[in-house]
Amino acid sequence: MKKTTKSAAPGKKFWICGALLGICLLFLVTLLLIQSDKAREQADLSGIVNYVKIQCATYTHYNEASESKSLLRSIESTRQVSTNIEAETAAGQELTRKLLRESTEQLWLTGIVVLDPDGNTVCEYSSDDRTLARVHDNLDRDIILDTAIHDEKVYSQRINQNDGSHIDMSACARGDAPGVIVTFYYTSAEFANRYTLTLQSLLSGYQKATDGTIIITDGGAIIASNDTALIGQSSNTHDAIQALKKNADSRHLMHLNVDGVRSYGIILRQRDHYIYAYIPDTITFRTLPQSLAVFVLGYLSVLLMIWQLLRRDKLKSLRKQEEKEREYQKNLLEEVKKAEAANRAKTEFLQRMSHDIRTPINGISGMLDVAEHYSGDLQKQAECRQKIREASDILFELVSEVLDMSKLESGEIQLEEKPFDVVTLLDEVTGVVGRLADERNITVAHKGRTIEHRNLIGSPVHLKRLLMNIMSNAVKYNRDHGHIYLYTRELPSADSSIATLQFVCEDNGIGMSEEFQQRIFEPFTQEQKGGASKFGGTGLGMSIAKSLAEKMGGTISFESTQGVGTTFIITIPFKIDTQAGSHTPEPSAPAGSIRGLHILLVEDNELNMEIAEFLIQNEGATVTKAWDGQQAVTLFAKSASGEFDAILMDVLMPVMNGYEATRQIRALDRADAKTIPIIAMTANAFTEDRLKSKEAGMDEHITKPIDSKLLVKVIAALTGKNAQRPTAE
């Protein structure tokens, strides 16, 4: 029963939510449809009144143009009558009705009236007496009599009559005697309505039932409408017109009441007329009920479809949920196992690192005890020093690998983009590895070198590190009297500016088990427990190699058989150095002497200060010490120009670090501030640290622990004082 109740509850909840959502949507859809219908109706009414406005102007212009042409023809006819009369009288004939009738018939006129200068009728003829009488009503105007005085002056006028007919009348001076000739032409109402555009005909195509009521007014009268019952009425007594005049405009609909019917209306002003349009709500929202009904039916259909889909998918959902639960439990167990494995790996790594770090430290402290015991035995002292150095080298390698891996994982390693000779680099790598292998009589050879482009652009430091990791591992995990072969070849490349090199390192060492091959690139992994003490290392070499290869855009793979050997394949693309011949080779630093030089030594650690001071003074140079960057800047600023030959600058110091101290020294307003060699002497050994040194204005970067020969070589090269100079007295 409980299951039935729980399964029925979601259905009831679904329909309740569906009903509430439907009501909300129905409300929103109703508002949207109302706004849509209003916007549509506003667009329709605006379109109608704007069209009517344009057509009104067009009709007016047409009728005015037609009237102007008719009056011009009337003027021409009047002048022709004057010419005819002048010709006839000059021929000796008198001005008679017959002469006027002939001119009337000849020029298709209704009649002619000849007046003297005072406006009295001299002679007249008309085929329509009523038209003649109407013309006489307009002959007493001074403007008509003025034409008798001015020969070039003419007058024309259209006389509109109540029945829709009109008379075109014109006047000009007589040519035969002083006076005025008036001609007129009658146009019937039937003819005028047929050939004159009327505003009422403009509205004949608009139906009141669909387009609403359209009204055109002129002054205070309704002159045209698609509701013919309104024509002739006064606009001042029409409620809709008055309401629209007060509140409506040409861009927005106004809601108004017309004889108890709610309507929307709009008004537009034309040059000679006002145009009104209004339409009842029943027409504006005529499609609203049907649209709402369609929406309700559609919504109910969608709800039913969703309900059917939910019912059909319910069992599938339950099955999937059960499967997910089982999968979750399975994944949870796997995550627990992985977490346990990670904890074991961390514990093993810490144990191994503790062992591997303590071993060389124990060797160093133990050899110090041995050396102290044999303080008088010089041979034993030398032997102890050699073993201390070997132990410190091992410790240095362990720390460097851990730091390298940390930098790679955080993405802080920065690749170089500099030209280099790959053949020279490979010779250097095989030379170093060969010296390591000589102790165990392992043969190291570079075979099968097929390289078309040896001058490349890339990061030679990291390439050398990658190859050294692979080949030193081949030495470490090899047998005595074994061999290591390096093959290099250039692969075909689709890009002519790229050279893809493949490096193959093959050895016949102890190989790897299939199990270990699955996790060889994981950090801190070594195949044999206790392998670090037997073979050395942290288990980071392969992880560093893989990270470097991928960072340079390449790949690394391998094949290995336990007891047979291992082959590593590294493929990396490099840019081809197309300007290899134009590079100025960097001069190698000569192994000169620094005797007699005066060096400013900046170091905050007393032990490091003592070591560096000893190394410099042992080579015959003098030292001035500064314990932080601020002291260094102060000492240099107070020194005489050229007093110091070089500055050895630690980087990480209190008060002011070495980078900032270098910038301030370079910014001093003295000539030697820009030229004095400044050498970074720091434990920061990464490429980005070298770049920071260069950016700060340092000339060279030497890493700790300090190689005394390299230090002397760099100082001598930068100062340019390779020849021994006498020590200052």
C-alpha cells in the first residue's frame, strides 16, 4: 500500500502543477495576444490613415493640376477670340453675335462676353443662358476690368456650383478696341464627377465591418467616409471625432466609447483635411477566443503527452536508478582502493625520500667525523672530501628532480625559442652519458643519424634534459659491459617550416615488467622496492621526461622486455632555423683570471657569503660585502665611477631582493651603472628564473651550489679582463 501511495502522489502533484502552470501561461498568453492584436490593429489603422493621407495629397495635386490646365486652355481660348475679333474688324466687319457664335463654336466654348472699359456689355453670345447669368454675377470684379488697361494681363477663375458642375472663366484685353473679352466653358456635374478624383471614391474599398470607420473632414464638415451616412454631417457634433481630436495622435491608439461601443481610434493631419479612423473591440480582438482555445487544447495535449512519457519512462528510470546505485557502489569501492593506493604510494614515497635524502646527508656528516678523526692524514682528508662531494651531488640531484616535477605540474616551466644545432647538442649528451657509462664499461654510441635540418629553433635546455633523463636511466638500469645506442632521424613533415625529429634510445639492460610498464610515467614510481638505494633516483625521471616531451609538442613511447632491454621513442617537432648562417655566434667565455678585480658581493646568508668570498679572494680579487639589496644600491651609489668591476647579486634577500636592486642600480644617473656586469648568484635554477634575471637587467645567471671555475670564467668574460692585472697596493 505504501508503494501505491508513493507512486500515485507524483501523478496528482503533476496535474496540480500542470493546472497552476496552465493558468499562469493562459494569463500570460492572453496578455500577449491582446498586446499582439492591439499592435496589429495599430499597424493596420496607421497604415490605412497614412495611405489615405498620401492619396488625399495625390488627389488634391491631381485635381489642382487638372484645374490649372483647364484654366490655361481657357486663357488661350480667350486670347484666340481677341485675335479673331481684331482680324475680323480690321477686315471691315462689325462685332456681332454671329461673329461671337462662330468663335464660340470654333473654340468649343460655352459663350463670349465683350465689355467696354467701364464694364458695360458691348456684345455677348452664349449657348446656355443660365451659365451666362452665372458669369454675369462675377463680371463686376475690378480685377477683370484691370485687364483692359494692361494688355499683357489676363484673368482666369473656376466657378464651382452646388450641383458639382463648374464654369471655367477667363478674361483679357481687347485687341481691336479698349475693353475686355471674357470667355467661359461649362462642365456638367456628371462629366466632372467622371473625370475628377474624389475623396469618397478613395474610401470605396474599405469595409466598415473589417476595417472600421474612416472619416475625412474639411473644416467642420465630413466630406468623405466609408460610412456614407456620415457624409455632410458636422464634425463638431460627432462624439468619436471630438474624442480623437482631444486625446489621440498619429502613433498611438486611443481607447474610446462610440455610441456605447468600446473602440480603438487614431487621428492624422493632412494639409487640407483631418483623417480619423476607429474600430470596435469586437473586430480588434475577433481572433482572441479562437487563439486561446487553440492554446488550451495544445497545452492539454502536451500535458497528456508528457504524462504518457513519464509513465512509460518510470520503470526505465527506476531500473537506471538501480543500475546507477550499483555503479556508484562499484565506483566508490574503486575510489577507496585508489585512495588507499595513493596513501600507500605517498607513504612509500616519503619513506623512500626520507631514506634517499638521509643517506647522502648521513654520508656527509659521517665523512666529516672521519675527516676530523684523521685530521693529520692528508690522504684520508682528500678521500673524505671526495666522498662528501659525491654525497652532496646525489642530494642535489634528488632535490632538483622533485623541484622540476613540481614546476612541470604547476605549468611554471617556460620553454625557450632560440636557435641551436641539434647535432652538437646530441654530441654533448652522448659525451656526458658516455663518461657516466665508462665506469661500468657500458658502450654509448650515436648511430643511424639521418637529419636533413640540423639548425633548429626550440628549447635546447629542455631537450637536453629530456634526453639526459632517458639515457642516464639506460645507464642506471643496464648491465656492466652492456650497450646504449641512440638513433636520430628526421620524419617527413607536411609543413615545410617544421622539422619533426625522432630520437630512439635502445639498451640491453634489465628491462621492465609488464605491470610496471603500465605506471612508468607516474611520479615517484620505481619497479623494485629499495630500487632507489640500489640504482639511485626519486622515481621522477620518466614523469619529467614525459611532461617535457608533451610540453614541447611531442610524444614519448617505449617497448620493453624484462631481462632483454628497453627502447624509448621520442618524437618532437621543431621550427627550422632558416637564418642559421646569419646568427652571430655567442663568444665562448675565455677561462681568464679575475686577479686584481674589485667585486661587490651581495648575499644575505652568512655561510653562502663566506663561501663566495673565499672563492673570489682565492682567485686574487677583492670583495666588498653587502647583506641585502638596499645596502648594495647604497654602496654602489656612493662608490667612485669604475670602483667596482662586477656585482655578484643574490636574488632572494630581505629588505630588497636582487631583481629590484639591479633595476635601481641600472637606473642610477652614472655611466658605469649601465655597463657594470651584474651576475645573479642564486639557488633558483629554472629557465623562468633566468628570464627574470635578464628582464631585471642582469648579465648572467649562476646557480648554487657555485662552480668556482664557472664563476671565474663568467666574471672574466663579462669584465673583459682576462689578462692578469697587478693587485692594487
